Amino acid sequence: MSSIISVSAVVCTVAVACSIVTLIVPQGSTKRVINAVVGVFIICCMILPVKNAVSGFTLDFHIPNLEGSFTASSDEAYEKAVLSETKSSLESSLVSYLLSKNYKVKSAEITLNSKVKSGIYIESICIYIDKSELKNSPEIISLTEKKFETTPELLVT
């Protein structure tokens, strides 16, 4: 902001000084030459601060190294897709299985773990049931344990 004020002050001072010089110069060919010189001088006075401002301006942008922080390798993306597909397949399989045994199950949520390099493991199973199915909860737990080898948690909704 201070550079704009200083440029404005210089341009105004130069303009006033040049107008005083052109008033003093007598009419004729000398006045035409002085007007041309004064015009070039005023243009230079206006261009010089702009040139200095542009020469001090750089287009160097610091782009932080984000490599690896927001990107996933193809292996990670593949693993995530496999986990997602396996999760949805297991959940629909469990709901279908329990419905085929005449138990009213609203939905199931299965949490998977693939941190161990040798496979995918079921960490937990949550089964959402109606209050009317609460009396059948031991059978639902037993069937799920036999099918998935994990003790489920029953949640009444």
C-alpha cells in the first residue's frame, strides 16, 4: 500500500513540475520539443515504478510434499475395494441366512480387519432386531456363531 502512495506522489509531483516547465517555455518549435520530452519523461516516471514492482514479483509458490498422504497405492485401493465388497456380501448373507431360519432381522453390520497379512478377519458383528425377536436372541446368537465363528452383539431397534 505504501508503494502505491509513493508512486502516486511521484507521478503528481512530476506532472506539476512538467506543467510549470511547459508554461515557462515560449511558443514555437522549442515548445513542441519540450512537450515531447516532458511527455516521454512523464511516461517513464509512470512506467518505472510499475517495472520495479513487476521485477520484485515472483511466481515461486511453495507446494508442500503431499506424496503418500492423500494418495493410495493401487494395492491399498484394491484392498479397500475387496474389504468393502466382502463386508457387504457377508452382511447380506447373514441377514438372508437368519431370515431363512424365520428370524426377523432388520440389518447386520460386520466389521472386518485386514491388518494381518494372511487374510481378512471378522472383528465384530452387530445384528439389529425388533423387540419381538428379543425372545429368540439365544438362537440368533447360536446360529451366527456357527456360521461366522464370532459371537455377535444384538441391538434392539
